[in-house]
Amino acid sequence: MKIAMLGSGFIARFYADTLHAQRRKDQIELVYSRTEENAKRFAKDYGLSHYSSNLHEAINHPETEVVVIALPNHQHEEAVLACAAAGKPVLCTKPLGRNAKEAKVMLNAVEKAGIFAGYLEDLCYTPKFLKTVKSVADGGLGKILWTKSREAHPGPHSDWFWDKSLSGGGAIIDLGCHCVEIGRNFIGKNVKPVEVMCWADTQVHPIDAEDHAIGLVKYANGAIGQFEVSWTFRGGMDLRDEVMGTEGTVWLNSFLRTGFEMFTTSKGGGYVAEKAESDAGWLFPVGDEAHELGYPHMFTDMFEAMEKGREPLETFYDGYVVNAILDAAFKSASSRQWEVVELEDWRGDTNSEKLSGHHSYDDEHWLIKKETLPNGDKKVILKHKTTGKVNQIVERG
């Protein structure tokens, strides 16, 4: 398909590198940037036929078959509404909106227009993540009780990120959108998020928004999704996830420490990896950043979904739910209380069964734990189903 790229900055170039890599068939034909000079430079770098500094002209251009939005947060709504008016399929970078209200306006617009709309949440497409989600879906970890997602780095690249009025917030809106959606995928998108408890502070940077936050998202079935986000972390970009279920655990390290390490005195210099703070000493390069961050799988899913007439794995509705959760996180950081996730449009399960990992040992007892001790003894700890008494059985080794 012929793509119009809206935006010419850091994320737009990541998208373009992915879309034009390894002879992919979906190609960018046109780029829009508010600054004509930037649009012209981007077009030259990627060999594009057209460039524009007029948003509506780019969207309505006869060569535009699908629009990719890689614009600052405050411009998403205008661009999505323009795509809906033009009847053009649209893929929008994260977060969908600065808040749930904006996200809902965009969701309503694309659904009313009947156009394809995909939410570009790249970290939900990394190879490690997709394999873990498959393991969870296959029951390999049992019932998911708790997830933790961490994204931390020294801060974003562009000035608008640091302006709360333009971005909608700080580390929570920038990074929390990734972490929350990662947790939703593991716990189950049909399970309703009900409450959020969040701590946030501005610890390092002279900005109005938060640069560090930790939050807990409580789900209707009792599962907990934890997020840790920071613009205060030094040493690169740290992306890690953990999933704990009744039958297993997964630890993921998607960036920073992935098995590729090198030492250099920096005589060569140059780019190392996203958010890397040094080009000397021990470094942690990434072999294929786009691949490790999920971009190829993301765009493959999006364009295949368009061709086959199905929904992508990440939709505008997902973006709306994420924004609603983050709204509750901002409220909680202010009130220092659990805050309700306000979802005026919930499309998942309405009666989620509470999690229970209880296993029967026999007709009369629940199994609490069984283990082999260092001396070879085998121990079983039980709880009587009627009396509640806890006792143990030991088989000597």
C-alpha cells in the first residue's frame, strides 16, 4: 500500500526504516511535516515522491492509501479526524490521546467513518512478548496473578514531550501507555481494569509533569498489573517485563542487557542504541533495534489485517482503554488513593470470575505446597477443607 507518513521526527524515521527495510512491499510515498524543510529532508532521505507541510493536503493526496500518524500527542486528534473525514485507513502511534476523552473522540470518528484504524503499540509486538503471550494463551503459566512492566530512560528526544500541555503528562503518558497495555495482554483484554493506585513525582527535571512513577492496576478478576516508568534512569533504556501465574513465571529483558556487550575507547564514535548515553566504555548495542522493539511484526499485523478485513492485535479501542487507565493513574498520584477507572464504553467481560489457584490434594484437603528438602525428605503441606487446620505429611528420604 502507498503510505502517507505524518511526521518527520524520531519515531517517523523508526517507522520509515522498518517499512522500507528488507524489500517490504508497503512503501511511504509522501511525508508531512509542519516544517517544509524537515519534510523535504525526510523525502530525500527515503526517496519519496512527495512531501508537504499541509496536513489535510497530505491525507487527501491521490497517492495516499493509508495514513501513519507519527506526530506529537496534541496533534493526534486533528489528524485522526481528518483521516476519518477523508475515508483513509489510519495507523496512530501511542498514546492514542492525551486522555480518554480525546481517545474516545478518535475512536468514535473512525468507527462512524467505517475505516480501518490500528494502534501502533510497538512493545506489544516484540518477538519475546509475542512468544510469551502465546505461552500464556496456551495455559503454560496457569492463571495470571501479577504482571510487572518497566520502562526507564533519561528522557525523550523532542521538546514537546517536556511540555505537559502538549504531551498530556510526563513519564506516565509517554511510557505508562506501553506498560499498561503489556499488562492487559498478559492478564486478558476482556478482563476489566477497575482501580489504579499510583505514586508519581518530579525528581530531576525542571518540568511541570512527572518524571518518575510507579502504579498498580487492579483488575476485576483480582489480578494486578504493575508499571514502573521513569525519565530519571541513567545508562540507556531499560525495558523489562515479568509475568507470574499459578503454574509458571516469565522474565523478559527486551533492551539494554540482551547479550550484546562491547567495550570501546570511542575512537569510532557514533550511534549505539536508542537512549544510549555514551559511546565509550562498556556499551550495550542492539543488533536490530526495530526488530527488538517490535516494529516489523507490528506493521505486518496492521497491513495483513487491512488486507484480510480483520482487526489488528492493537486497536483504537485498546488505545482508549489505556488512556482511561492512565487518567486514573494521574488522579491517584494526586489524591494518593485508589481511583476508579472510568470507562463509559466497556466491551469486555462484565462478570469476571475471581482468580483461584486452589488445588485439591484429596477429597478432604487443599494442597498448599509440596517440596523436596535438602536432606531428601519429601514434604506436603495441607489445609483441611472443613476445619481449616493446616498440617504436613513428611516422607523421609
